[in-house]
Amino acid sequence: MSIKKHFFVLWVIIFFVPAVVFSYASESDYKTDALFLGTKGENSDFFLDMLNMMIKEHINWRQSFHPEDKPAISKEILNSPDAIDTRKKVKKALSELSIRMKEGSNPWFSSRYLGHMTSDLLLPGALAYMAALLYNSNNVVYEAGQATTKMELEVGLQLAELLGYDQKKAWGNITSGGTNANFQAIWYARNLKSFPLAVKAVLPDLVKGKSRQKLLNMTVSETLDLLDKVKNSTKYEAVLKHTVKGTGVDPKEIGKLLVPQSRHYSWDKAMDVFGIGTENLITVPVDINYRMDIDALDHIIAGLVQKNIPILAVVSVLGSTEEGSVDETYRIASLRDKYARQGIGFYYHIDAAYGGYIRSMFIDESGAFMSLEQARKTAQKRYHITESASWPQEQVYEAYKAVPQADSVTIDCHKLGYIPYPAGAIVFKDKRILSIQTFHAAYVKDTRANAPVSIGHYVLEGSKPGASAAAAWTAHQVSPLNVSGYGQILGRTIKTANMLYDLMIKTEPFETKNGRKYRIIVLIKPDLNIVDYVIKEVSNPSLEAMNKLNQAIYDECSYVSGNLMKKDFITSKTTFSPSEYGNIPLVFVRKCGLSDAEWNKTQSVLVLRSTVMTTYLSDESEFTAYFSNLIEIMKKVISKIEI
Amino acid sequence: MSIKKHFFVLWVIIFFVPAVVFSYASESDYKTDALFLGTKGENSDFFLDMLNMMIKEHINWRQSFHPEDKPAISKEILNSPDAIDTRKKVKKALSELSIRMKEGSNPWFSSRYLGHMTSDLLLPGALAYMAALLYNSNNVVYEAGQATTKMELEVGLQLAELLGYDQKKAWGNITSGGTNANFQAIWYARNLKSFPLAVKAVLPDLVKGKSRQKLLNMTVSETLDLLDKVKNSTKYEAVLKHTVKGTGVDPKEIGKLLVPQSRHYSWDKAMDVFGIGTENLITVPVDINYRMDIDALDHIIAGLVQKNIPILAVVSVLGSTEEGSVDETYRIASLRDKYARQGIGFYYHIDAAYGGYIRSMFIDESGAFMSLEQARKTAQKRYHITESASWPQEQVYEAYKAVPQADSVTIDCHKLGYIPYPAGAIVFKDKRILSIQTFHAAYVKDTRANAPVSIGHYVLEGSKPGASAAAAWTAHQVSPLNVSGYGQILGRTIKTANMLYDLMIKTEPFETKNGRKYRIIVLIKPDLNIVDYVIKEVSNPSLEAMNKLNQAIYDECSYVSGNLMKKDFITSKTTFSPSEYGNIPLVFVRKCGLSDAEWNKTQSVLVLRSTVMTTYLSDESEFTAYFSNLIEIMKKVISKIEI
């Protein structure tokens, strides 16, 4: 046996054996359950205890600041009729608030809610937000939120690690939401794109011999190297003034933004906001799985290259808003590399606002990203996802694996991070990119050399709640971003979504009390935990009639027809039309047994959309009962519509 | 006596007499005190009672949703060792959070904190946020936050009324902060500016005979009338595609943005973000009161007109970030009207992120805006602002009066509204402007004719916390936006700021234990409640030395030199330099007894900046004691620096 072989064996023992032990071990679901408030407030004693503890800590903090100072509000004032009267007014207003909230809120907490991307909140996140709110720190500047700025930077690096980036090189910050995170990406990408030309204008020697065309097609890493050089020159500010920041956008020059048809509408908004114009947005068709069609992407890029039109950026989606589909990031990264070798560079961003946290399902407790085989075994053994789902599909797995090849990623803590709004986030692979932004206000600038970072310098927002950072930080403390933390939570949702999908495709047509027969047809096998489907009257040959039925079901199962508290089931819906998805929905129309002529005539398919974020439905036998009940509810709802 | 005279007398009786009775009546400060938690948590029993009440209401709500459903988390699970262990982990994380928050937060609540724009929170706002957070509604779309969307729209209209707009015509929404509110204004203004040319491209008949130059100089109301016409045509979307939204920005054509030197840095950022370029930002000099110099503005506009350069917008500030100065809105509105008559139109926005709520001090309980005489009497009799302050100065009063002449106003609820972050807001005078934006996503679109408004269609943000709306709404319920509500609260801060100013200018030079003499010099008599000042060694002739001293004082009185809990006083600072303020700071340099040569050499003045948002210092005799103590603290701090 050679020494090499010895090392191999050793390596196997050190890395594989514990990986098997740790990754596949079935964890108790009880841990996850204890992290939520519960559909009936099962955890409310603990919740109230913790909240009262945190508030008492806060009040102690106030009291410990110059204990010699007398209280600002005297006992006399507190007990005065005016104060008593004021407190009555406060109580009255809060009571009215409670009434309004109870009448006009969605029961996200309930298993009967399978609609938008919302669910019960993680207790530690909600509690942390509530407690931190009292300190009301502001992460625009270190001075206004020392503790929470540190937490935001920590959360940024935790997310960087989750996404597979090198923590030493990466940067992450919290944003007001996914939209603002996407905005921040396009802001950086746009200004960076204009940087080489700005260098040519101010420091031409640095880019000597490079044509305008070449400068507009530099790769991100080449441009960052150039930025690094300029940063240390006295002309740094002068160069920045020659970027888009100073000169404004030239929409003819800045290049095209390529997004899949399934992109979030914030990308269209971004083209408007950032002055590039929606006419410079190119939507790449999706394939039958509602993932970006990479061949089409290649074809579009080739066409642009041929016409000498620069590409600003390519954006792909990890968990599309409407379908939960996962674009094949690894193929996009390969394309990017292929074109880079041809001298065509562009920025690559992943919009994982929804799907980002799912990556924790593939990270073992040592922090390593699993192999496909390990991931599948973990899915079955640890998350109890049915073997027949063969989850994750290879493309989904590879897509998650290749995430760190992107230049930046949007990932929302207030979606699959289960913390309160507002908490989107963005992570950049290479923090040198921050130097493309330099907005300072005199009163937020700290000139000391090693002054702490003020996040406001780098983000779109000004004032931003430190409480968001506290919530994400605390949630991550309790639930690490790997198999044992968020993986466990999200595993339950994927398991449930697969059970829902399975039962939907297996269920026989059902009959309403009026004797009419209906069946459920699912759009696609979900990549993650969003299930789109329609209910169709078996004998109905009309797409328009099917749409009407599903619109009516939606109306019955949403706020549209009144008090949500009286609903048996709540869902959301979405519509597929050629202007958004080309002819891809025809595949589904056919699956529904409808003719091509129906699609050509109606040009729109309305589907019901159930985001399965709840962790409360993961028990198999209970889910089966739940599903039977769901069918009964559907029968009732449809009977009502039929009459 | 003529009938007219009879009516006049009647009018006097009806309007004036009650106005005198209501407006000048001295209100008990006790009411205001009961609205805050207190420096030592004096109101904490009430706070905890209310919070527990709201949470119980929330849990009742959960339980009342399908009471027949069994709880998702069984007793067995809740009592399992795994759940107990998990709860221990949660408690540990929360305890660590508490420790971090207490170590790294600012004691905003204390009277010893006079720095940034933060203070103790209004109890009803904080409580409402915490309670609403549990419902986690999302105001991006009505469906995801029915109750809170309604509250946001109500708050928008309340703010419209506060600002003097016609509620029937206005629109207001909450934003993630003042920066995003300013962004929303420039977004609308920019796209509106490009609208007439878009009409020319698609529906030329509608603007027949109008030159390109004329179309780029249409007034806002002319453009809105045009928008109204187009909205009802089938070409509406086609026209919008020809605006900046579709085509991107042409920075040469979109016009210049005129802002005062004292503007918030978000305007510079906006020029970058919106693709217009900072080189198209023109900063208008300020006068010696740090208010926009209106003659200079007129001169700049005239110069641009002469060169056929369009003006995108003029922005003025109501309560500048660094000085709290109030630009003379009425003179700007007059200029706008003057140029409109010459065929030169531009958008007018007021950035009242800080100062907006102050307008409540001038609104009586019947909703009427007071006369200057009434306002001054109210200031003295009701808010107890010293007569010698003659507050409000006429310019400040007139500036507030003319607010509704602007096309839009930024106003932050999380600043002088005393509610938690994040809650900026923007109000537009004429809601027809909303039609310049139309971003819809299939899953947020509700196609029914009278479907409720989804705020996400009109704002920059996507997901946005409904809890912000709940907080502002509840605070406004308890404290109406007039003399008796916010007026009363803010009156105390203006009173305190004036006392601080008075004592600062009256105080004799003080001596440290080392026998060196110092005096306090105030930048300007404050328009509102921000006081900028320096401490100067009497014998010191050097500006550089004065700057060093004040930097050192700031370092001692901020996080820079360590634990804030050990500080006797906490302040913020800012710096005035020619690149930002031209030669205006020279006036102050001279006031400090320094030579012009010092200014020419050093080119920078560092001042300490105390925002007086606390309501806890309004008692005169207590304030006098506070001020003496402050001088003692300064002596101690300076002695430490001297050694």
C-alpha cells in the first residue's frame, strides 16, 4: 500500500465516516417544533416569558444609565388624571388596532394557509426583533447602531458562508427586501460596467491599447483588479465621477440585462429606476420546468456579441416566485466562463430571494457542501422526503452547488429565513466591488483609519432598522445554516410539498354533491416547495371555463369573498400568458387535456399557487388526513360555485 | 351695519373665539409624559400590561381560527427533552442578544443624549409595531396585508392633511426611510419629465405645435393633464414605454436637479441611482442661516433658461440634517410660478424628512392653519416657548404655510413622529401622478375593477412591513397631527432647544481645573430644534486647534472612546467645508473671533450637533440645572483632553 493510499484511507476515515454519522442521523422534529409559536399559540407561555425577560433587561439597562439621575416622569405625573386619561386613550387605540389586525390579517400560522411566501415566524427571530426594537438602533451608521451593525456584518458573512463564498473576500448586508437587494446588485453592476471607460477618460495609461469595445466587455474580475489599482491613485474620485455615478447612464452603451421569463418583476422595475430602460431588458425563455432555457440564453448572448452589443448582466433565479423553479446556475456560470475566454465579460447575479436558505439543506455540520449522493441520502434519512421524489433532482443540486460562482446573490431572511419583515439581503462574492460606491455625508463619516464600517455608505437605504439584523442574527444563532438548523426546518417543507404533489397527481377525480366530476392537475414537479395546480371539470373542454373555475375557487379561498377567519383553506394564484412565458404554458394546457386551439384562443392559464412554507404538515399520516380534508373543502367550494 | 359686516362678526365669533379658547389653552404636559416609556422605564408597568394584552389578543386570534383544528404542536412535543433543550438554546441566544444590545446601543431615551435625530419612542407606536409584527403583514399587496394596507393609506392621507394638501386629491405612502421617499419623488419627477416627449412620439396630435424645448419645460399640472388624457387612450402603455421607464435616461435632456448645499446626501445618491448623474446636480448656496439662498436659486434658474437647459426639479429642505434650517418654500413656490408664466416648468419637492411633523404645531384642533400671530401666541401660551425666542420666525412660519404648494413632500414618521424604524413617508399633492408608474406582477395583480389598492404597484419597495403602518396609525390615533397631539410633543422640543440656545449664548466663559478658559459659540439661532455649537478656548487664535478641541470633545462624548453607558453626555458632530458650503462658514469663523486667514488656511469647521428631540427637558428650572451640569461635564471632559 503506497503512502498515497494510506492517506486516502485516512482521509476517508476522517471526513466520510463522521459525515455519514452526522449528516444522515435522523434528527428529532421536536427541536424544530419548539421554534415556532404554534397554530394555537402552543408555545405562548415561553414566548411571553422570553419577551418579558427581554423587556425587563431593557428597562434594567435604562435604569443602569446614570442611576443617580432621577426619573424624567415623576410618580405625581404618572398618577395624574391627565396621565390616566392618556393611558386610556392609548389602550383604546391599541384595542382598535387589535380588532383591525384580527379582522384584516392572514392566518399565515395555519396549515390551512398555503398561498404566498409566508408562514409562522421563527420565535427567536420575532422575539429578537421585538426586543431590539426598543433600542431602536439604526444601521445607517456605526455610531447609531454599534451592536446591530456588528450583527448585520456577521449575518452578511454567515449568508456568504451559506452561499459558498469565501468569507474573507465576501461582503453581505441586509436590505429592506428582495427588491432592494436586486436593486443594489444592478446598481453595482451598472456602475462597474462603466468603470473601464471612466478609467480611459482619466487614466488612459492604465487601459492602454484597449478599444472601447474591449473596455465594455471586460470581465468582473478584470474590472475589479482595475478598480483596485485606481483606488490607490489620487485620481480615484475623478475616475468615479466619470462612471455612470457622475455622468448618468448611456442606455445605448451600458448593455443588456438578461433575465429569465420567470424573473421577479423587480427586475423590470430596476431597469426603470436605474435609468437603463425596460427596452434593454431581454427575457430569456424558460424550459418546460420553468427554468431558464440555457441554450436560448447562449443563443441570445451569441447574437448580442455578433452585433457588438455589450451585456450588462445575466440574472438567474433560485426559486422563482411563481413556480419555485431553480435555474441551472452551473450551466450559466460555464457560459459566462466560455464567453470570458472569448473576451466577452458580464456580471452574473443570482436572485435567490426565495430559494437561498434551501442551500443549508446541503451543508453538513462541518460546513462542507455534500455530494449529490449524500444530499439525497440526507433528504431521505434526515428530512424524511419520500424516496420516490428523488429529491434533489440533479439539476437542482448542481444549481445550489454552483451558487458561489455568481458575482452576487439576493437572499431574503424574511422569506425562508422565517423572520419578520423587513429583511432582505445581498451578498457579493468579492468585497472589492464596494469601492465603486462612495457616498459619505459629513455627519456619518468617521475619518479615523480603522473606524468601524458604516453600512449606509454602501447600500441604497439611509436609515435602516438594526432590529432586522438582530432578528436574523438571533435566528441564525439558534438555527445554524446547515443540515441541523435551517436544513431541518426547510427539509420539512420540501417533504410536505412533495407529499402534496404526490397526492395531487395520484388522487382520483372527485365528485361534488351535484354529481359533477373534477380532477387536480399539477403544473410541474416542484423543484422546491411551491406547488402550482388547477382544478378542472373532467368533461370540460374549455380553457376559459377552467380559468373561470379556478378564479372562482381562488375568490372563495382568499380575502376576495370576505372574512379570512371563516375560510377553510387559503391559497394564492397566478396567471401564465404568452407575453410572459411564450408558448411554454401550452405544455400544461395539453396536460389538462385541452386542445391547442383553446390555448391559441384564450392565451392565458390561471393556476392556483400554494407555497408550502409551513413546518406543521410534515407528519405523513396527518398529511394524508389533511389532504382528504382539502379535497372535501374543494368539493364544498366548487359546489358553492356550481350553484 | 351691513349684512356683510354682520357676517364678518359672526365669522369672528365662530372661528376666532373658539380658536382663541382652544389654541392658546395651556395643555398639561402630563399628557405627553404618559406617552413615553421614561428614562428609567417609569411607564413600564403600563407598557408590559399593554404588550401582554396585545399578545393575548393575537393568541386568541390564532385559537379562534378553526377552533376544531388540533394544535400543530402537541403537549408531548412541547414537554420533550428536545423541545426543552431547544428553548434553552433560544433563551441563551436571546440573553446574548440582550448583552450585546445593552453594550452597543445608544441611550436615546436619556436627556444626556443630544446627538442624532433619535429619542425615546412614543409608547403607542412601539407597542403597535411589536403587536403588529406578530401578524407579519406585508403591504406590497392588499392580499398580504388588508388591515395594514388600509392603515397605510389612512396614514398617507393624515400626512397629506398635516401638510396642507387636499386629501381628496393627494396620495401618501410609507417608505423604508427618508432616502427611499426622496428616491420615489425623483423617480416620479424624472419619468414625468420625459412624458410629453413620449406623447409626441406616440400620439403627436395631443401635443401638436409644441416644440421639443416646450415639451421639456411643461409644468407639472400641464403634464398631469396630458397624462390624464393619455391614460384613457389605448396607447397608454405604448406612451409609457417611450418615457424614461422604457428608453432609459438621456442625461443631457432630462434636466438639472437643484438642491440647497444643506441637502441630505441621499440626493447625490439619487442622481447616481436614477441614472441622471451627479454632474447634473446643482447645489444652490445657502444664506447665513443655512437656508437656501433664493436669489441665488433665481439666478441659477435664469442662467439655465438662457442656455435652454431644462430643470428637472427643485428640492428644498424643511429641517436640514445638519442645522435644522428651514428653506423658504413660499419664495421657491413663487419662483416656480413666475417661471411657469414664462413657459418654464419644473417639479418642486420638499424634503421635510426631519421637519415635516413640526407643521402640526401650527394646526388648531379644527384643522385650520393658524395665522402667524396665533402661531406665536400658541408657541408661548401653549408650548411655553420663551417670548424672547419669537418663535416661529416669520420665514419659518411662512415656509410651513406654503408647504402645500410643493408637488410632493418627504416626511419621516421615524424621526419627529417618534415611531420605530423603518417608517419614512412621501406624499404627492396630485395622485394622478401615480399613473406614470405601472408595474404589475401577475401574482400581485387584482383585476377586479374596484379591487383594493396594492401599494407595491407605486413604490420602490417590494415587500414592506405592515407593522410600520400600524405603528404610525396608532401613534396618530393617540396624538393627532395638530396642536393638541404632536404639536404638544414637538412644542416641548422647540422650547428646550431655545432654552439651550439661550443659555449657551448667555453663559459666561468657564474655567477648567487647569485654569484655562473656554466659551460656547452657537452656529445660528435654530429654526427648529437642532443646535450646532463649538467650544473654544478663549485665548486660542487657531481654527485648527478649535477643530481639534471639538473633535476631542466629540470623541469623549460618543462611542469613540468606549462604553456609552459610562458617558455623562453624548453628542454628534458635523463639519462645514467650502466644498459643501462655500464661504458661508466664514461667518461663523468670524463669530468665533478667528481671522479670515484661519478659514482660508484650514478650510473646515467642526461643530458639535445636538438634536433636541427629547421631551424630558422642557421644565425650565430643571433645564437650568441640567445646563449647569452640562457645563460641569464639559469642564471635566476638557480637563481630561488638556492633560
